[in-house]
Amino acid sequence: METSRRQFCKSVAAISVLTAAGTKFASAALAQTSTPTKEETMTFTLPELPYAQNALEPHISANTLSFHYGKHHQAYVTNLNNLVKDTPWASASLEDVIKESAKDASKAGVFNNAAQVWNHTFYWNSMKPNGGGAPKGELAKKIDKDFGSFDAFKEAFKQAGTTQFGSGWAWLVLDGDTLKVTKTGNADLPMVHGQKALLTMDVWEHAYYLDFQNKRPDYISTFLDKLVNWDFAEKNLG
Ligand code: MN3
């Protein structure tokens, strides 16, 4: 995942310089020329959206994406960085942080934020402008085999999205060698259940409320008919 790619960055902390006299001072001029005294990892960063914020209109508005990507997704990244700061997880991959924190109930805060960083990046890629339609190739064949038909898959996916009580996600996953539709609550995600995610749909209210208000089923139909990115799901099937 792009989010797990760590980047070295000039830390803001580098503008605070401890002088020989022990006086701590910050200088804007120094900040422009100084380099970190040690390599500090930036840990987790917000990946770029795969399209412009208005690219999913008229189905999902730029207003929704500006909050959902710019505020919600960004907040999960910021929270995660604060939570793992000065811990071994600050230099781990996002996937490893998710899998390790999932095993420890006392690390629920780390898990929730790390998983939400991953889930949202996966969700943006699960949609595209002029999406929708039907899958092709191997994925199309496998959907027919495992669900009976593409329509049966769509019905199962709609059902998962509408019946997820409260916040969560609907997924198309590969479980062993079988495609399944699942739903998860809050930040929960397939990788901690031994499943491989192919596609996801955010059903937290913030994903649809500005555009669809309380009509979650309309958002779900729009996701399937106008937005879903089958190329991405096909790639994930491998
Ligand atoms: Mn969301």
C-alpha cells in the first residue's frame, strides 16, 4: 500500500535547536537551512486521492470528499502518528501496525486509527469516475461461480451495506479460494480475519450524509451503479 511507504522528512522538531549553551530556541531562518540531526521517519502520510475531489460528482460531491478525505482521513493519519510516536510502530508498515495492534485490546486506539487509514485509502481506490458496470475476465467468472450470478453478488453487497448496524464497511473479499461479501463494524477489516480485500464501501454516515442524508440504500445503489472500480478489484484478485 502506498500508505505504508515511509518517507524521510524534515521534522518540524528540527527547527528547535539545542545550542552548546543549552539554550533552546527556534528560528525560522534556521528551519530553512538546517537538516535533522538524526533521520526521523515521517511514519504515516495521507496518500493522494486517485482523482480530483469533484471527480465523483454528481454522485458524491466535492463537499463530501473535502470533509471525508481532507478532514476524516487526515485525522486518522494524524492521530496514528501521534499514537505511535517514539514506539517501534513508528517505523513499521501500516499493515504490521494493524495486525499487531489487533491482537492487543489495550491498543484499540492504535488499531482503530491505523485500520481507518488503510480502509479509507482502499475505499478511494474502490471507486472511480464513470465507474459501475460489471466486472470482466477472471473476476466476472469467479463472481458467477461463487455467488451464482452478478445480480446475486449485487444483492448480497447491498444487503451487507444496509444491514451493517451503525458505522462500518461492506466488503468483497477472498476467503481462502472463495469470494464472499462481508460487513465489519467501525474500523474492523478483512486482513485481521485472514481474508484478502478486493473492494470496500464505507457505510459510516459521513460517507453519504451530505449527499444522500439518511438514504443509505440510495448511496449503496449509486456506489454499485455509478462508482465502483472493477479494475481495482480485478487487480486485487491477482
Ligand atoms: Mn469514512
